[in-house]
Amino acid sequence: MELKKERLIPSLKFVALDNSITGFEDCCTISDILITGTKYQNINLPFLDPDDIAAFLLTSGSTGISKLVPKTHLQMLEFGQGFIAVYNMESCDVYFNDRLFNWGAGYPTVFLVCGATHVTSSDQFTLQSISEICNFAIEIIKQDNCTVSQFLPAFAMEILKRDENEISLRVIATSGVPVSKDCAQVVPRFCKEFICLYGSTEMGCVSVKRSQVASDFSDYNVGKPLPGVEMKVVNSEGKTLPRNEVGELFVRHRVAFGGYHRNPDKTNKVLATDGWYKTDDIAFMNENGDFTVTGRCSDIILCHGELISPSYIEDEIKIHPSSSRSLCSSCQ
């Protein structure tokens, strides 16, 4: 029953009493709820198979027009399990993530799996600058007492310009583009742990790099694969490359990616018959078994026989004191 009187607890919307109390006749009781529930006992709910389609999610569109990816109930729960494992999340956590619900990274799977509160925003795209988005997000984080937050790297760089007392989180995580080591400076100033998560709508959570001190993180490091995930770097002929040799990253997941919705041509280009998914990301594995992803194969610049990622050039330009932003792209 919605309270009609002045609210001493603003966030309180409904009250259910154990027993009827004089003066609170408008409030329902537990018995009332049980009686109401008996009216629906004979309803036949549909049988749901774990492999039935639960949702259609959009890819990020970083390589072109976004594609629809059908996700089964099992795959959606696997998504949530991946986030929970990466962030060590429990039901008491409050998770801020302003990504759209129709993206794999934004869908509230953490709530579905462990009951953690998922906090988001609906109008961040109306803001004009990274600074405004940062201010908006900080207010949300403070207001809802968030413990875990997922940001884009640009946000992490913006927050480093702020006062250290702005926010204090257990985890700040980032993903989506190659992450420079400067982002890790958020720990310990604004969080106890900095996490770089690598994944995609197609494959879910793939790998993670954790850092409790900034020096633990290196440029573009996405860490080691999560349980149930395989990663390898191959050359143009599909041969697996040894450590520290650069090639294209392939990923295979125990919960297989089934392809794009009504788009067999795109599916066949990225998905091999043995389940390996071509990420179009250029990468290498170092001597410690960590993977480094520097950019897109389709964006790579060939200069005097050398393969150069635009993100590497951008980061080198940003080091210069006269540069605040940089953008590099390949062209023919």
C-alpha cells in the first residue's frame, strides 16, 4: 500500500504489516498478500528452456553498423556470472553502469544473478562533454552509495583531475577500448582496485586484469582469460603464434556464440566451425600469460612494413604537454 502521509523515510514506497494495526487499516498485511496469490495458483506458466532466446543485444558498432546478437537464458546468466566473478560482487553491492540495457555490458545481469543493485542513467547522451558526464555520474555514485562502477577510459582520465574526496569505491572498472596505464592512477585515490575487463556482446566476459597499485597495470593489458574461456593469437594464415608475437586475437567460450540474427554472411566471417571467434583485435601474449590488445586489425596502419595501431599514436601525442586530446585514423 503506498503511503499517503508525509514520508519520514523518502525512499520507502510500500509497507506490508505482519498483522492489522489500528490506525493503519489502509496498509495490507502478509495474509492479504497470500490470499491474493492464491487467485493465480492455476495459471500455467510457459516452460523455459535454458537454450531459448531471452534477449537480442546490440553490438557496440565499433567496426560498422551494430548487429543483433540473440542471447539465450543460459548465455545471459553466464554474462552475469562473468561480471560477478570479475568484480567479486555480492548482493550488498551497488553497481553503477551507465551503458545501455541493449548492450551486453549494460544489461542488468548482475541483479539477475546475485541480486546486487544496478544503478544506471537514462539521459547521459544529452550532456555536452566528458566533464559534464563525469559530474553527473559522480552525483549518482554519491547519492546511491555505489561500491562498484564501470566507466569508459575517458571517464577515468577525467576523474583523475578531480579532488580525491569526490568518490571512494571498492572497484573502478573500464573496458570498451584499449586502456592506457594512466587510467590505473585512479587506484588508490578513488578506489581500492582498478579492473580492466575485456569482452564483447558476442563472447561475454573474456579476460580480466586486476590492479591494486597503479604500477601493476601496463598499457592495453587485458590480463588472463576467465574460467571457461580460451584465447590465442594467430597470424594471417591462422597459425597460432608464440608469446610476444603480434597477430589477431581469437576467442572461444564454453557457452558458444551462436551467430548474428539473420546475418549468416557476417557470422561466417567471424565464427569458425570449431567455435573460435575472430575478434578483429590486434594482440599478443606476454611471457606472464597476460594478453595485450592494442586496437583493431581493420584500423591498423601499415607504415614501411610495420603494423601500427592508431591508439598507440594517440597515446604518444597525448604525452605532449600542449596536447589535451588526440585522434588518429587510417585511410587509403
